[in-house]
Amino acid sequence: MSELATVTGKYQELRLTGVCRALSDLLTQAENNQMSYLQFAEHLVDLELRYRQQQRQDSNRRKADFPVLKQLEEFDFAHQTTITKRQVNQLLDFSFIDQRHNLIFIGPPGVGKTHLAIALGGKAIEHGYKVLFITALALVEALELSEMKGTLKKHINSLTKFDLLIIDELGYFPMTRQGMYHLFQLINGLYEYRSLILTTNKDFTQWGEFFKNDNVAVPIIDRLVHHAHIFILGGESYRLKNKRER
């Protein structure tokens, strides 16, 4: 076995995978650039740190379970004039997550609510936050299933481990009585502890319609909006616009 292979194997035992994969190239760079021992040592550490950061981001992106990948750079601010690029860019310091605030995007179908939610979630992952995306329908169904299995509390606790929970399409489908109360338990568990991005096609005055119970709708709204940045999106559906242009 060569000396390089022996050293690489020792790094592998220490689980320094980033260094293992690049050791040969790093040695060549060190020789060509006449690095000092300290410079070379720092170079090794920096490479391993970058590798581990990238691995965490990739893992967190998979766990986020985004249905598609969306970028803020792709968002058409010229078409969606009810929210500005400056307003969105101001969110990218992610102080809203650190302060346990929520973002709520309200508007009709097709105006970019989900695009913004996914894009912001992706940027949050790049900054080291843990994110989960789920539709309101899938969330309520999962909570109801957990209740049947007797694991509702455990399920809610698992959701609170994410720094940011994105709930998409709230209000598109009516909820059962049990679904309403399960959602309330989740919102109550997240209140002032974790952040939410919520997209909905219903103004708050209409929430009683799909909850079918203002006694549930009011306390949920109260907890959501207490610390929230609310954006009203309007205009024509992107999907209809694109279809006409084809």
C-alpha cells in the first residue's frame, strides 16, 4: 500500500471524508504554492468544514421535501406587482426565523405564493436552518393518522424540531372537526417557538368557511398573526398567463 493510501485510510478512520477525497490534489497544491505547514493545516480544515456544510445542506434539502425547486431569481416581480423585490430581499437575513415570526402569503391560485415559500425555504437551508414543506391537506391527514396510532404528541414534537415549517394551500379544502383541532394543537405548539410560512387563498375573514367553526379559526388566526409579516398577492395567474403566451 502506498504512503498516500495509508494516510488517506487514517483520515477515513477519523471520518474526514472531505479531506480523503481531495488529499492528493491538496498535496499537489501545497507543493506548487510552497505552503507553510500551518497554511496546509488550515487548508485541510477549511476544506473539511466546507464539505460538511455542503453535506448538511444537501441532507436538509432532502428532508425539506420540496415538491419542486424554485429560486427567487426566477420570480417575476414585474408581473406580481403587489409584492416588491425589496420586501422579499429584506427577509433574507432570516431574522424572522430567529425571532420566531411567521410569513403569510394570501392570494388567489397561481400568483406565486408557493414559489415564494419554496424559494425562501431553500435560501433558509443555505443559511443553516432546517425546513419542512407540506401541504395543509397532507399535514392534516398525517396528524389524523398519528391520532389513530396514538402518536399525535410525538408527531407534533417531531415537527417542532424544524426551524421553519411551510404549510401550503391552507383553505383549499374544508377540514373535519378532528382535523381542525389537530391543526390547532400544532399551531399552538409552534407559537413563539418556531416559524411558519403559510400560503392561503382565503382572507382571514373567510377562514371560518373552511374551518366551519369560528371558535377554532379565531385562536388559530390569533396565534399566526401575533408575530407575522403578511403579504397580499394579487393579479392574474402565472399559469393562465403562460398558457396564453404559448
